[in-house]
Amino acid sequence: MKHDASLRKSFTATTFEYWQDVVRSTILEGECDTPSRRGFQAEISTVRPGDTWFSHVRGSAQSFMRQPRHISRASGEYFVLLLQLGGTTLHCQDGREVILRPGSLVCNDTTRPFELQLSDQFEQIIVHVPRPIAVSMLGPTERITSRVYTRHSPVGSLLVPFLQQLTTALGEVSATTVQRLAHLARSLVLTSLAEWAGEALPERRWPAAMLSHRARALITAHAHEPTLNSMAIAQAIGISLRYLQELFRDEGITPGEYIWTCRLEKCRRELADPALARISISDIAARAGFSKGIRNGASDSPGAAGDECVFPAEIDLHETTVCRSVSTSGAVPQEKVRAPLTRRPIKPLRTLPGPIST
């Protein structure tokens, strides 16, 4: 059986300083502390097959605090389920404090501050679910964070032993099976949360919200690739092009327009970056994924599903949201806000070089 080592990471710490780095790089950005650094020990095993991921953690007594400064630096937003296997945990969020004991669960939202006080010899399973998916299924998260849930409910009695066995199985099966189990676990977690929140899951909306989130995540990650188009996204998540277009149509946009928006946003950021002041506008456009198209016409449209999204002649990147200016005193370059990027007929720009890989 072939295993993908890149999906799995394990760390064992015998010093608290090393453990702080492990927590920030594998679980979440935050501030750790411990009542005693002498004899400190902790370990974590993480399986991350996609946007939903799982961690098994155990260790010495410690605390974890996530504050606004950590949230502002975060690269992702997650809704987190904690299953206590050993020891106790004091969990605080949204004005509520609860104590977790073995067999109980609690949720937190990484977009708001929270605090954990973990006893000595604690053990937990942690499940990270993309927050947009959880919110689309459950509504406002404030209702269900920092509330203790037990295994005694019909769905909870299934979820607790399933997660316990899942963390062991994920280390022994193939990468394909890991991904399937991850999707199954996410469905079970959301079902349990819906029961606790007292809401019925909209069956038709559930898979659509997940697929839409996956499509947007793929586009955001690969928008800089000149060959990215709607067909490639549809194939990557295993759905038809028509269904992909329906997912985006419900939100008032097409897949091509979303690719277009991501590329223009990258252009805007790089034009505003003083460190990139020496890079030409045409090179910035190429870095963002715009390239000289094979043919004109439909391929210039961000809504064209099967064509490359090209750098179009009718966009004037000289009138971007940011105008660079350098102070003669040597100060940091200032940014002058102008009108946002618009598509309008103007004199075509000079021919750009071919695609540049980033």
C-alpha cells in the first residue's frame, strides 16, 4: 500500500521552546505558556489531506491564548472541534468558560479570541474545518462555541468513538483513503454540530457549499498560473463544468470572473508594494497570471470557460488603485489612491512577453 508522507507530520518535544514553534506551525498561531518547563514533554501527530485536517495531541500542563494580534496574522479561518481523551481542559471563548473531561467535546472559532488551560498529561483530538463551510451550514458560530457536548446524544455517541479510531486509521491507509475518510469525518462533525445547534441540515445546500469552497480555494491558490480556467477547476474537484458554473451563479459571479478578480487583486497588491517598485507593470501582470492569449475575442473574457485567461488589451494597468511615488528625502514610498481597476476600451498596451512561472 502506498502512503503519502507529505500528508502526515509528527513531532515530539522535550523542551517548551521547541514546542511553541511546533504549535504555531502545525496547529494555530497563538501564545503558549507552561507552569513548569522542567521535564516538559509533548507530542503531536497531524494528518492534513486537504482543507479539513486532524491532530492528535498529548503532553504536559500548558496554556494557549489566541489574541487579536494572532488573528490579524492568520492565513486561514477555521471552526475547530476538540475531543478530550485524557486530563482536563478549561476552555474560554465568547464570554463562556467550560471544563472538558474525557469523552466531552467543545468548539471554538479561530476568528475570535479564545484561551485553553490544559492539565498535566492531557490528550486531545483536534479537527479543523474551514470556517466558511461551518458557517454556511450552522449560521452564527457564537451559539455553539465554548459549550460542552457529551457522547450521550445519538450522534455524539457515534462521533466520539469514530474520531478515536479515525486518528489511528489515518496513519495506516493510502492517501486516497485518507481523503475519503476526511470528507466522511467532516460530514459527521457538521451533522453533530447541526444537531447540537438545533438546526436541520439543508441537504442540497451542504455539498454545494463544500464544493464552492474547494473551487474558490483552488482558484485562489493557482490564479497566478496562466493556463488556469474553469474546466481545469471542474476537473480538479471532480464535477462537470456546468455544475461548477451553477455553484458560482448562485453567488452572482462566474468561475472565470473569480479567476479574473484574484489576478487583479494580486496586481493591486504588487503595484502597492514598495519592494517591487523596480518591476515593470507588464511583468507584474505576467506574475499574476495574465499572458498574451493564443487568440483574441472570447479568450479575453473572464467568463470564457475553456480558454486561457489572458492579459487583455482593454485593461489599463496604468490606472490601478495605487500610484507609486518615491520621496526625495528617502522616506518610504507613499501610496496615492486612485480609481479602481476598470475594463474599458483604450489604446492597446505594448506586447507582453510570454508566461512567466512564479
